[in-house]
Amino acid sequence: MNTIFKKISLAIKSRKEHNKNLTPLQKKRLSICKDCPLNSDNKEQLTLLDTFKIRLNKVLNFFMQVSVDNDSICTSCGCNLVFKSSQEDPENMCPLNKWNNL
């Protein structure tokens, strides 16, 4: 249960700090995510849970009045990739450790 609150807090924090201008680090991370099998855009068929996570992100964006061009999520954790890529929290890093050497 504690991890759920941690994830919610990270989601809110990332949206509060959102800047439309992506940092160079975010751009590198998102380029890695572009071809990742965990990226929702790369799955041939989304599960019901994946669809729920995508919609939950859209609802959170709406309530926090944040607009992003890309609604892709990491299907492992459910985080929107634009917001996930902006965070430095160790708990919010790539689940496949693909960002470790950046």
C-alpha cells in the first residue's frame, strides 16, 4: 500500500514540475523508450490493465491541467513516459535499467 502512495506522489510531483521543453536527458531517455517493448505504443495488444493505466494518466493530466503530446506509458509501472523521463527518483527509473548509463 505504501508503494501506491509513493507512485501517486511521484505522479503528482512530475506533473507539477512539468516543463514543455524537454531536457537533453529526457530526450535521451525517451529515445530509448521509443523502441522498448514495455512502451504502450509498441505492444500489439494492450491488456485491460494497460488501458486502465493509460486512462488513469489522462484523468490525472486533466485534473492537474497538464497537457502532453504523448500519452505513451511504461506498461511495467503505468507511468506516462514524458513525466517518468523527467524524474531523478531512483524508484522511478527504467524498470529494465536502460537509463543507467546516461
